[in-house]
Amino acid sequence: MCGIVGYVGPRQASDVLLGGLARLEYRGYDSAGVAIMAEDGVRVVRRLGKLVNLSGVIESEPVPGGVGIGHTRWATHGRPSEENAHPHADCTGRIAVVHNGIIENYVELREELAATGHVLRSETDTEVVAHLVESYYTGDLAAAVTRTVARLDGSYALGVVHADHPDTVVAARKDSPLIIGLGEGENIVASDIPAVLEYTRDVLVLHDDQVATVSAGEVVVRDGSGEVVADPELMRVDWDLDAAEKGGYEDFMLKEIFEQPTAIRETLRGRMGEDGEIQLSELDMTPEQVTAIDRVFIIACGTSYHAGMVAKTLIEQWARIPVEVEVSSEFRYRDPIVDDETLVVAITQSGETADTLAGVREARERGAKVIAITNVVGSRVTRESDGVIYTHAGPEIGVAATKTFTAQIAALYVLALKLAQAKGTLSDERVESLWLELSNIPDVVEAILADLDGLKECAAEYTAACSSLFLGRGIGVPIAMEGALKLKEISYIHAEAYAAGEMKHGPIALITEEVPVVVVATQGHTYEKVVSNIQEVRARGAHIIAVATHGDDEITRHAEHVLRVPATSEVLSAIPATVPMQLLSYYIAKARGCNVDQPRNLAKSVTVE
């Protein structure tokens, strides 16, 4: 959620911090601040609102120095305000701290600190960290941070500076991502990779309970007991800064919508062997273990949950294995029936989603095999799962997921085919036929993206809507849900999604001429039923926007607008049907003047419960 950047090196720290924070704006925030090691000590500058407010202050009153930490805050404890913005200082003003995560025992710690004379000035949980470091500091900053984090319950990624150590940033993490970009004579601490790519593609990944002392010339990592970690995890980022820039597009979201054909191709690449076998060695399961699976549980949040709902249809239809799909935050708090013959599939774009990670731990404790589907190499879920299927979508900067969603569906198609082969529920000929059609899906998406005039005209008519309804049947239900989510996320128009057959059981009461209805009406075995549902809402005065198959002339009799997609088999229609609804939401939001890349109150990666 929040963005963290720390810098140690020969450049002006404020330039590096502001540039890095700008590349983390997609994570969502309501205030920003920096702490720079200046000649006269630690200088803290904070501002409410967008990063440009902070940049303007520093531009007019520069703070020179080559060491510092910066932060963009997404409020959890305490309202958005300058007083609650990070960095937070101790009583002396010689220590400054930035923090991503939640300190669950902060009330207890705050009372303890106050009782011993500390004066805390904000409403945040983070401020207790600065005062604890002050309490434990005896000359060794890393040791003080190590003692501090031992007192913390909850999650944290921390950057700490001290006036007595003007050439050092100390970093620590638990359950919240933190990496260190390794440069030549400079090092950069960050909560996500885009912040360091201008300077390096070599990254050190901090693990839980590790504390790093970062100077310009070296990084020393210690574990929770203070012992030096001899072989910290290093990785080379396989994409560059250009991939994290807009590349001529007006917005990251539009760029990422247009990157979907490539993301899908890369996710599918190399998955079919010459022998006709689906290649998923990442499962780390023997053929016997795969065959023994008698139940699948899918856990995910938000857009990833909708991908899981698509997977339910695929796996049950192709592999004939019963599948349950559950929101991760609910899965972790009940008593799920899983055992060693249950496959749990955890879907998380970032690999750091707190509720999904908790579900992974719950499932593994109960003996289930856990497979993660994620877009981020080295993310936490990759270390906590038994196997990982990567989506190769590249960096997604826009908060509203687009290419990562369709790439997740592509990966789930592959998983469903693999399970079907293992179970022997599909013939070799059927697998080959499905694979050939699946391999053509990127071309289908490119065809949709080649003609957007109808989409733009449709969007222009509904920019004043206050509420909308999305309907679908079968595999169209999760696609309708995803369409509704995109519209509400980026345009702030209320949107609900329902299985079309459920529309008569309540939502029909909301239908008026002012409520547009978007219907997934691609060709399939429930097509006639969908048309009947369309007629029912039209009879109440609703305006219909239908996502329908090329060549379907019947649908034009029932819908004011038809968003066309090329014909595919019904079970493979999920990706093509998604793309027009992404674009519809995008153009409506743009016409309403909304910031499509950074919707209000939302964060790209939800790393707290």
C-alpha cells in the first residue's frame, strides 16, 4: 500500500526519493514526506495530498544531502493530515522513521512510552517505532532497530535514519515487501521495484525478520538474532524502466489494456510440450499427487477472485474436480475442510496480499498442497507456497488490474488443462483443440483493440449515470462482476453485478431509464436465456449495452449498443468478453475527469488486513 524509498549515495537524496515515490504513486496514498540527512541534522518535510505538493516545497526550499528516506502514506491509523504523514520523529528529532504495514499492539506500546516520558504527536501506529528506537539506542542503530522490531506485533517495512549515522539507512521487514536496489557506489531501499529501476536492476530481497544496514558502499543483512546473513536473496529484474513508463499512452491503464495480447502470449509460452503434455513443472507435484487431487479451493481478493470464479468453471468442466472459490479474508476466519488431497490455489497479483497470504498459511497447516498464481517474482507468496505459476504480464502500474487479470485467466486455463490431462477427463484430441484455440486468444484481443470507435461512442452516452447493473450467465457471471468492479473503481459510478437469472429476485426493482444495464451476451448454451433477461429489463425502460459475438444479428434488436468480440468457444470467451468492459470503464472515467491510474482511496497492493 504505502510507498517507501530510501537512498544512500552521491546524488541529491531528495531527487532520488521524489522520483522513486512518483513511480510508486500507483500504490495509493493521501500524504507524502521525506527526511534528509542535512548538515544540521535530520530535516523532515511533509505535506498532505499529492506528491506535487511536497515537490513544490522542496523545489522552493531545497534540502541538500545524500542520505534520506521518503514515504507516501495511505491512512490506516489516524486521518490523512500533515501531522500523521511520514516520516515520524522521536522526542529528540534525531531519529526519523517511515513505515508500511500495521502495528497491532501500538496502543499498548504508546501507553508504555508515554508513561516513561515520551511525547507522541500523531495519531498513527508508526510513531511508536521512532520512540522505541530512541529508547533502545546506545550507539548501534541496527541493534536498536532489531530490539524495536522484536516488540512489534503485526506487519512492517521500515526505513530508519539517525543523525548520529549520517551515511546510513537501516531497513527491516515482516509481512510487508521491501527490497534494496544495488548500485555502483549507491544503494536504494524501496517497497517496490519501479522505484529503483532508474539506477539499477540488481535487487536484494529482504526476508521476514531481517534488518539491513545500508550505506553507499555495502549492505549488511542480519537476522532477528543479530547474526549476519551470509547469502541474502539476490535477483536480477528482467524488465527495465521503459516497461514501467507510459510509452506514449495517455495513462498507464490504457497502456496496460493494450499490453494484454503480449501478457497472455508470454504467460502461455512454453506450456505445451512436443508430446502434447501441458508443461507445469512449477507445481512441484508428482503425477500421482496430481491425480489424487479430489477437491480444489481457490482463494483470492478483488479482481483475482473473479479470475478464480472463471477457473471454477474451467476445472469442473474439464477435470471434473469440485471447486470452491472463496474470498481470502473469509477463508482464513472459518474452519475450511481441506486435507492432503486438496489443492489450494492462491491468486494474488502482487504476491503480497495480506489476506491471501494468511489463507495460504492456514491451508498448509491443514496439510493441503498450495499453488500460487502471481505476477511478481520473489514475492512473499512464492516463498510460502509449494509451487508457483507465474503470469508474465510485466509491471502493472495502474491500480485497477487489467492485463494481470487476463494473464491470470490464461494461467488458470493452463492449470485446468493440466488437471484434466492428469485425470484423463479430456481426450488428447480435445486438449490439442483447446490449446490451439487458447493460443489464438491474443490475436482475438488484438482484433478487439483495433476498433474502438463504437466503444468511445457508447461510453460518451453514459458518463452521467449514477448507477448501473452488469449481468451474465455461466462464465459470463465473473466477467460481469469484473466489469462492474472496473466501472466503480475508476469512474465512481455505482455498479452491481448479478447472475442474470437472479435479476428477478431483487435487482429488477432498481431498473429505470437512468440505470444502464451491461450484459455479457456472447454465444453459448445459455444465450437464449440471456436474451430473455435482456427483454425483461428493457420492458422496464433500461438501456442495454451488450457484449456480443461478431455475426450475431439477433442481439441488435434488443440492445442500444453492441460491443463486438470475435467468436470463440464458450469456455474460452472470458478473456475476449473482458476487454470491451475494461475499455468502456476507461472511456467513461476519462470523460468524467477521473484519474484512472490512481483511483481515490484504492491501493495497488493491499498488504494489511
